[in-house]
Amino acid sequence: MTDRFRETAFPLWMKCGLAAAILLLISGGLWFFKAQQTQQRHEIETNLMAIALLKADQIADWRKDQLTDAELLVQNPFLIEAVTRFRADPKGPSAQGLRTVLSQIQKEHDYTGLLLLDPEGMRLYTEGDTLGHTGDSPDRAAAFRNGMPVLTDLHIEADASTPHISITAPIFGHKHPAGKPIGVLVLICDATRFLYPFIQSWPTPSKSAETLLVRRDGDDVFYLNELRHKRGTALKLRIPLSRSDLPATMAVQGERGIVEGKDYRGIEVVAAVLPIPDSPWFMVAKVDAAEVFSEWRFRSLMILGLMLGILLLLSAIGLILWQRSLKAHYRDLYRSEALLRASREKEAVTLKAIGDALIATDAIGRVELMNPVAETLTGWNQKDARGKTLSEVFQIINEETRHPVADPVEQVLKE
């Protein structure tokens, strides 16, 4: 009876439909979740790679521009003439002419300082802040050998505290580079004024994003620029290459593209690593994983909330349908009970109105109903006789022998 009631109150089709809707929702939600995760990761990787490529190309262009500018400067006839006269008469009016030319070059190109050397590397003249530059550089020999300007690496002189890059350019007394140089012009660029601000800039607001410029130095990765989260590290911080989870280590060991690992702080990061063309440098554009995936976590919560909301809606719809079905079932039961009660009352009235004695039993012979004539004949009232066996209430005796007769009702039930 209980199982039948449950089946009637909550139909099988409703259970199957609700289960199918929930299963479809969960499957669709998981698919949407994975699709959003893939899209978000693709956007992050694309943006990081775009920033790294842009900065790498711009740094490479900056290096080329420095070499091109230096090449044009040492071919300037006014500079060649001024150096030639100065070499011939260092103490005469030629010194003022050289000072004028070099001062103009420094102002126009915004160099930190200029250093004029003779072919043997001896200082002839300085203009501006030379940042402790001694002029004794192996790049001078390379510049003489190739007849072209040479760009030094980022470095700090022994008695200087500011990182800088120098361009060493030979000055020839005539246009053909095979001639003997009459001097060497060293152009000094302060990295903190030009290169570092450009490296440290980021196109969008970010709490953790930064760009690193690194190179390999023996068994270490050497950090060339000032770090955002660790001050005083430019050209000072070294980390062993054994730190294989470091994006900077991955870069100098040949990795390209998007990598994940821990940065110099030990924080999980996502990074794009690339080499700088025509240089020993490598670019690392990185963002903390916690920040870069914060939007994805927000989207995940939104998706989860949406799925829960839809599940609650489906559950509410199922509950409403179940309540409606239950109410309809109760109405049917009420109607059936009312019809049965009316039928029984009608039957009782009919039976009681019969002039003969009448006793009704259930399927096992227990008295259920007696009309007034039967009550008079048996001496039992209906209230006391209900539930008793027929043989207790109505005993049949043979008219002649006065012995009890077999109960005909029991015989009927048996046969």
C-alpha cells in the first residue's frame, strides 16, 4: 500500500524527467566550465606572449638605434675635423671646438656622458658624467677590428653605482673603415633613465606583473634590471641554474613561450620567455598565478552559482509538480472514500430494511454487519457481534435432533 501510494504520489515519468534535467545540467555545466577555463588560459597566454614579444622587439630596436646613431655620429665631418685638430694641438683653440661638438652631441642625443680616447685607449677628453668609465674595454679592439660601433653589455664600473650601457665607436680620419682610426668615441647611456623604465612598464594595471631582463653568467642566471618586488638587485642578483622551476632559468636554458613555475620570491607565476634578438639577453614577462587566475576564479564562482540556481529552480519545479500530483492523488482518494462511504451507507440502509434476518461477514467468516431482524433472532447486537466468527453469533441446530449443524458459511468459504 505504501509503495503504491509513493508511485501514485510521485510518478515515474516525473522522476525520470527531473533526473534527466539534472544530468543534462551537470553535463552542460562541466562542458561550459572547461570551455571557459580553456578560453581564459588562452587569453592569459596570448596577452603575456604579446607583451613579451612587444618588449623584446622594442629592446632589440633600441639596441639597433644606439648602434646606428653611433655610426652616424662618428661619420660626422664636424666631429672628425674637431678630433683631428685636437689631436694635432690639444691645448689650442681646437679644444674649444671639440668641446662644442661633443657638448652638442650629448644634448641632442641625451647621453649621460661622452668619452674620447686615443687608439691606445688613453683619455683625451670627457663630456658629462662618464660614470667612472675607464675606457679600458675589450670592445675597443672589436670596434677597431670591425670598423663598426660595438654595444657593451649592461654593467657597473668599479667606482660607479649606476648601471649603464656604452657604445664604443672608432673615429676614422676618412670614410673608408680600413684606415687607421684617429680616436674612439664612447657614448654612455644611463640604464636607469632609458632602458629600465621601459622594461618595467606594463600596458595594463597589475599588482604583480613585471618584466625581467636576464642573461646567463656561468652556472647562474644574472638579473640585469631592477626588480619590482626586490630592490637593489640590478646587476647584483644571481640564482643558480639548478633552480629549474625558475622561469628565468628556463629562458637562459633554451625554453621559449609560456611557462609556469616559481619566481625569485618563490611565488607561483605564469611567464612568457623569449630571447632578445642580436643580444645575450632574455626577456621574462611574468604575472603571479594568483592574480592572473583571479578573474577565472570569479568566473568559476559565477558558473557554480548559476548551476546551483538552475538546480534549485529545477528542484522547485519538481516539488511543485510533485505537490500538484499529490494533491490530485489526495482528491482522488477523498472521492473514492466518499463514494465508498456513500455506497456502504446505502447498502446498510438497504440491508437493515430487509424483513428477513441478514448477517454479512468478511472473507474469513467474521461478522461485519447485522440487520435488526438478525439482532433479534440471535440476541446479539451489531456492535458486540462485529469481528466475531459467525459460529459464535449464529448457531444452527438440527430441528429434529437438536444437534449443531455444520456452519454453511464455512463450507461455502472452503469450496
